[in-house]
Amino acid sequence: MTFFSILVALIIEQLKPLRADNQVYGGIKGFAMRIEGWFNAGEQKNGRMGWILMMLALMLPTWLVYWFFMHYNLVLLAFAWNVLIVYLTLGFRHYSHYFTSIQLALNQGDEATARQLLAEWTRLDTVGMDATEISRVAVEKSLITTHRNVFGVFFWFLMPLGPAGAVMYRVSEYLARAWNEPDHMRNEAFGRFAAKAFYWIDWIPVRLTAVAFAVVGNFEDAIYAWRNFAYRWAEESKGILLSAGGGAMGVRLGTPLENAPQPLPMDAATVDLSDRDAEFLPGEEPNLRALQSTVGLVWRALILWMILLLLLSSVVWLG
């Protein structure tokens, strides 16, 4: 049931992508804002209480509905429920229009439009970015978004919690952003627990995604970049994804040396950190071809996950 639930949800999303501003997501965002208003008293323990309450409010009904259908042998309804939850928690096509539009704009030499689209997608200041920088940021955003909207959901859906696990992953990822990234929430104690919780929830999935990138891409360069550069990013999970993904495609992503000081030689004053990073980090500067490579890498990784899931499901069926 698990394999076909994911397969059907993927097919439905390809035919009818769920808008990023849909009512379900809007309701969850509104609920998160109310929880923040109720609990935010400036302490980390308040954030922990709010996080737990929100998770129980969303995960428990999801699990109870699935348990009810399975308990009374309503297999078709349980299957439909799984498909619905996976469809709502997946985001394979949520932002693909941005990536595709940026790629088309760069193909036509329209960097101004590409910068505008990238700014809308990432909420970054893209003024002055050239084609290389636009390509780099778009590739990085795509790899991170795909992991958090697809592969992380897959992992937790496969766990014993089933659909409730998928809900837990996506909501925890959202809370880690919503309670930490906005200007009025940065450096507040309230959001620290949400960030720590998602770090541990994503600890295994992010590494499995990196392995998948390595297997379907340039394995040697992906593993080399992961081992030697991932820890240099300010955020570990992004470092793992971007170093492994970039190595798998033969593309240099990010600027890891600016985030983690490294031991320098005695004549450090004469050393250009960006040059030293470029010397050892495998790959080329991102370009339009890197956008095409990203699409191929993501689809190959997705197919790999589905093949492995099919094999696991076959073992269960035959057992």
C-alpha cells in the first residue's frame, strides 16, 4: 500500500499540482501564528509547549483516521487517506514553475527577468547578480526544496507513523522556518526548540538524500565534497545537501569557507579564501547547463527511491 500510495500521489501531483497558497497550508500557517501568539513569552520552554501542542493537534487526527480504516478493514479508504496525506505533504511541483521560468529566461539571455523570478522565489536581494550567480542560487534552492518537500516526506511516511509521520516532517520543517526566519522572530528563544526538533527529525533523511545524489551522480566527487566541505556551511543539513549534490553534478555550490574558519598557513594574509576553496571543491562554476543537470539529478534520485521502495514492498508482499 505504501508504494502505491506514493506512486498515485506523485502522478496526481504531476497532473494537478497543489498550489503553494492553498487553503490547507493557509490554515496551518494561521494555526502556527495563533500558537505563537498564545505561547510566546520569550522563553524556549514556551516554544517547546507550542510545538508539541501543534504537532499533537495535527498528527493525532491523521493517525486516528488511518487507524480507524485499518482496524475495521476498510483498506480502500485507508489507501485513499494515505494518497491524500502524501499529496498534501509533497511539494514536488510547488515551486517548479519558478525553476523552469528562470531556466527559460536565462536561455533567452533575459537576466533581468531571471533575477526578478529568483527574488520572488527565494526572498533574496538579487540586484546585480549575473547568470552564474543566478544559476547557483537557483540550483541550491532547488536541491534543498526538493529534499524537504519530497525525500524527507518519503522517509517519514515509510516509518511506523505512516501518514502522521509525513505530517510531522512537513509541519516541523515549516515551524523551524516560521518561528526563526522572519525578522521579528530572529534570535528569539521561542523558535529554538522548533529548529532543534527539525534538525533531529531531518538528521537521517538529509543523509539518505545526499547518498541518493551520490549514487545517481558522480559518486566519487559527491562523497569527497560531502566529507571535506559539508561541515563548513553554517547550517549542517544544507552543507550536506549542497556539497553532495554539487559534487554529484560536477558543480561548485555555496561559499562554505566564509561560514567556518579553517586553519591557515603562516602567510594567511596573502591567501584568497575563495581561490583556495575553488582549488579543492570539485566541479565547475554553475551555468545554464547546471540547471539542466539539477533536473536530471532530482529525477534520477526520485526513481532510485521508488525502485528501493518497490523492492522493500515486494519483500513484504512475498514474505
